Amino acid sequence: MRVLDLQAIRADGTKVNGNVFWDDQATSVPENQFSLRLDYRVTDDVGIWGAAYHSTGYGPVDADGGMAERDGFTRLDLGVGWKATYQLGVRFRVENLLDERDFGQTVKGVSVNDEGKLGWVFWIGTDYTF
């Protein structure tokens, strides 16, 4: 099922699916992708959330017409928030729980960026209301 079924065709008649065009610029997009976020308030002061992202592989077309096929990925993030006082809130989240390393940067099974692997990401933050 697709919400939008778009096809891009070049001037020479070749199809360039997986790319969205604005004027002469192209933006590569996966054929299928979705995200889902769930929020749950445990108490009046504590809330948790989870987010999942899934993307199938895609074949972006370069400006010169070359194509490098990208692998898909699935990512899961979780977070919790706690209202410690009326004015102070504390937030914590972990991104990429499945330890997805490439986020669409794997070209036909070979990673394009070996040093820029994301791995798990931990965030802690506070909110203070004056």
C-alpha cells in the first residue's frame, strides 16, 4: 500500500523511481518508510515514550545518472520524563536501541563511512520553568 504513488521520468524517457524532483534538484527517498511513536503517562509526574523508524533500501540516482543502492534500516528509541517539582523536569532518552549503525549509508552491503557509525546515543536534559 502506498499513500502517494509517484513516478519520475527523465526527458530521455527513463524512469527514476525513488527520487523526488524539484526543478533540476533530486532528493532520494526510500520506496517504503514509516515511523511510529507511542506515549504513555505512568503517573501525573512520569511519562515514557517509544519511537520506531523503518526504511526499505533505495537506489539514489546521482546528478550524472549513476546509482548506488542503499540498504534499509530499522531504528528504535525510548525515553522517559519526570516532573521532579512544579518547576523542574528531567528527561532521559536512548536512541538507536537496536544498534543500527548505517542508517541507509550501506551501499550494496559495504558501509560508506566506517568512522561515522552512530551506535547508541544517550541524552539527558532538564526543563526549568521560571
